[in-house]
Amino acid sequence: MNKIFINIAAYRDPELIPTVRDAIEKAQNKERLSIGICWQFDKDEPENFDEEKDPIFEGVKLRYIRIPQDKSMGMNWARKLAHGFWSKEYNYYLQIDSHMRFVENWDYELVKLIPQCDSDNPIISQRCLPYYPKTGEVKPIGGTTFLHGKKFRDNGVLTVAAGHINTKKEGINKPLATAFISGHFMFSRAGLIKQMPYDEDIAIIATGDEPILSIKSFTRGWDIFAPHKPVLYHHFYRDDHPKFHGDHKDKNKKNHWDKLSKIGVKRTNQILYENYVGEYGLGTERSLKDFGEYAHIDFEKREVKTPSLRIKKVFKKKKDKHVTTMTDANLDPKDKIYVQIASYRDPDVEFTIKDMLSKAKKPENLIVGVCDQYGPENKHLPVYDKENFRVIRMPFYSSKGLGWARAMLQTLYFDDAEYTMQLDSHMRFVQDWDSKLIKMVKDSGSEKPIISHYCPGFTSKDLEGETYLDKQGLLKMYCLRFNDTGTVSFRSNHVEKENKTGKPIPSILVSGHFYFTLAKHIREYKYDPELYFAGDEVSLATRSWTRGWDIFNPSESVVYHNYSREKRICHWADQKVGYGSLHEESLKKLRQMLHGEKNRIKIGEYGLGQERKLRDFEKISGIDFKNRELADHALSGHPKF
């Protein structure tokens, strides 16, 4: 079944809930839908969709992050957060505003349009016809609309406008080629967002977001089409609704609309006039000049040569020009590593990343995901703008804990790496750490190996001269005690000399601050966003092992960890009010999974696997969850296989 992910960025919009309900009610098959929302709310708005009680939401994956409107950083910032709820099984992607209406069976109609397009990489988009919430009516206009270039502003921003065509009169019964995308309605295969992630710098709608979206897609080899008949409708006349630029007028704040607008104009000018190529810039499949010729736009003269132009056919590259097409080889995940770093108000994340990149044998093979829950001590790092970085930045007070941050990082993996490594944000590395870890995976002899342990430690005193590298001992994990909450505390001691074979050492425990494995682990082990902090490691070990993953201690130490929490503020120190309830609910779920506690909490996909039994894990590890007892081999760190 074709599945559709819907990305909605909503700002103080009373139409959000009606929009979501209309999408579900009019879908031919609502079970194909996953809806991700960044809900920038005000105090007078409802707190949820009442989805737990309303049967309309049954079978629909509805998820949202609620952020106070005064903390919003703009449109694409919100879309990027909403995108975090996308997962691989949803092969189609729909971006819409939060004030839309749908035709009956709209999901079927949209999917049906894709093969009708004269392109291997089509995007369906248009400036939709209007609807009127007070009456529920839509504007009775026959035919469809398309976007075309209008004029350049003095600041260099290209503007677009909508044209109309009576498709029935002209006998048009399939999507029409066009050059421009509408931000309020864009539908494509999900591969588009993999190639072109949301750029937070384009935060305000008046900074050229639609032309830039169009040009970035076009230069990556995507073709744009307008549907030949309406599928969605848009509410344009919202004079009585609050808007971002009206709320954010405090010039002393980072999210002042004029500050964000200037950043957006700067990015637009980089792309249009400075040949900015990269993750947030132009693609390499086609040129900006190609787009200009296709859309009748002269960027050097800042002139729209043919206003109201309707393009009659899909772009075709001239034969005398060489085209480099994206091949499977360019997307080959072999030897690539997706690194996952969750950082909470940690100044050391900058130096962790720097050390990791400088000491990798092949830094070009690294794809780095960062969930940066920043505080006043943090800044936007220039490295975040590099093409191989996928970054979610959000203020620390929006964070919901460790599991939530790591679940967000998993959503940034697009099956484009062979391996993955999870890290804390305060780590250091040995030279060629990447090739060493890949070799350990291959030397393990397992089809599903995880390399993990408690890394040797360092403090700020060890950084000068990198004296931490002198710590040559190899550590392994062992169980220290059962806690009153039902979790197990772990510590580390040295691997005995006779057990050092030069190969990975069979183990049964996993460290949360460091593990290295095959990237398919991300698809099999979904991080529970409600797992607050305690119990993360025992959950990692039991859920991975019961899914058929074999755990190994590394054959040598390649990563170092700062255990001291120097100059770092922890989540629970900031969230003194909400911390207790988050922590307790997380522990209840863990106890139900491992101890059999009956508390009626739904575990779902965040439970144990089916390939191995928990009781076998207990025998090997020496951990008796029901009786909360630790055998001698658990206390010594010697699993009995």
C-alpha cells in the first residue's frame, strides 16, 4: 500500500484541527496516513485533537510537537520539526498549510497523478483554489491554476503569481508542466526531502521561499507539475487570524520577524546570485541558467521575460550539454556511517564533532545527525550547514528527554548509510576510529553485531596534549545493583588479559553513550520517545538482543567519554516540575516490559523482540528482573553463553 506522510506547520491557527479532520474524513484509506505537525500554539488553543477518544483517528498515525508561539523561529524551522515524524515506510510526502480542505478520495487522486506526469521525478504543486471556512464553500472556478514568475523586488527576491487555465475547455486530462512550487501544497515521492532538507534560514514567506523551493528541486532533477483538476483547497483570507510577523516585533529577540527576514533574503541571494551549491543550495543535476531558460527568467538582469507564462512541456536538457544524472552509485550507502548525537545544553558538542571529523580515516563517509537542544551557552555551529549534516535545533525548554531526542535523530536516517554510531555530545576519538570500528563489525562473525561498552573517561584536564589517549586499558560493563525503581545500574572494569584476543569480545550489555552497528538497527530498534533517561541501557540491551542482535565489547578502545558533566546542565535540572512525571511514566513502561508489572501502559512497537526470549537473556546476563537479583556473573561482567 502506498503511504503518505503529511507535514503541517501550524501557527496559532484555528483551522488546524478542522484541516486534519477533513484530511482523514475524505481520505479513501485513512490508514495510509501519517500526520506530523509542529503546533506553534497560544494559551487559548486546545491542547490536543482529542485523538484518544475520537474514533476518527483510529488507524491514523498522528503525532505533533507543541511549541509556545513566542518561541517559534519561523516557517521552515517548524516544517523541519514536523518532518522529524516521517519514517521510511511512508513513500509519498505531502507538505501543506494548516488551513486546507480536500476533495473526496484525495489520497487516491494524488497518488494516481504521479504516473501521469511525463517525468521520473515529478512534484505535484499549485496555488490552490480558495475555500471559505464560515460557509464551508469552495470557489466555483473551472479548471486549475499554475504559478509563473511575476517580478523581482529591490532586495533580489523573485516573486511569483498564479495563472488560471480551463483544462476542460482545452481538453487537458493530466498534470501540466510548470516551473514553480507552492509552499502550501507540494506532493511528491519522499525522496525529494531526502535530497533537499528544510532550510531554517528561509523562515519568512516573503523571502522567496516558493521560487527557492522550485529552483532547488529543479536543479536536483525534479520536474514540477500542476494538477489538471483541484485536489486541495486553501484558505487565503485570514485577516482576523494571528500571524508570525504580527507577533514577533521585539527587536531584542532572535525571532524578530525582520531579523529572520534578512537572513532569508541573504540565503535567497546566495542561491540566485552567488551560485551557492549544497544541502541548502543549488543541486548539480541542472543549472540555475537551465531554470532561467525554462521559466523565462533572466537572473543576471533580474527580469521576468515573459510574465504570465504557461509552460507547455517538461524541461529537456539540450543535447550539446552534458548532464550528470544521479545514479545508484551516488546514493550507495556502502561504508557510510550515520552518526547520531543528542546534545542538551552542551558546549562540548562543538569539539566532539571537530575531533570526530579530524580523526576519521574517511570523513567524507560520515553523515552526522545532531539533535541540538540548545541553551544560552550554545550557538549555531557553521558545521551544521554542511551537506552531510542533518540537524534539529530547538530551545532546551522544548525537549522531552533523552529518548525523545534520540527518536528524533532516527527520523533523520534515510537508508543512505551502511553503519550507524550513537554517541553522547562529550566524546573524543582515536585516529582512524571509523575504519577500526568497521573492521570490528566484520571480525565479529555475526550478521547483526553491536559493538559497545563504557568508554574510557576523560576530563577537561586531559585535553591538553590529549593525555586521555594514554589510557590503554580495555573496559567492559558489569552490573552494579538493582535500583528501587526496577532499573539496573552499570559500571565498568578492565577486560582480563586472557580475554583480549584482538577480536570483538562477546557481551550482553549496551552503553547508551556509545554503540556502533549496522544502520538497519535503526529500522528494527525504534527509540521510545517517552523513555526519559533511566533504563535506556537495559532497554537497548534487552530489546536489541531479543530482536536477534549480538552484542560485543570492542577489541580495543577507540572512543572516550567525559563522565564528569563539567559545565553541563542536565535536562532534569531544568525541568524540575515536569521531570518527575516524565521519569515515572517512563519507568512504569520499562517495568511492564521487563518485570511483568501490570500498569496498563501501552508498549506497542517499543517492546521486546520475537526472535529470542527474555528468560534466555536473563540466564546469559545473570539479571533476574522479576526478583530483582543479580547473579555472580552479572556482578563480574562475565555473561554465560
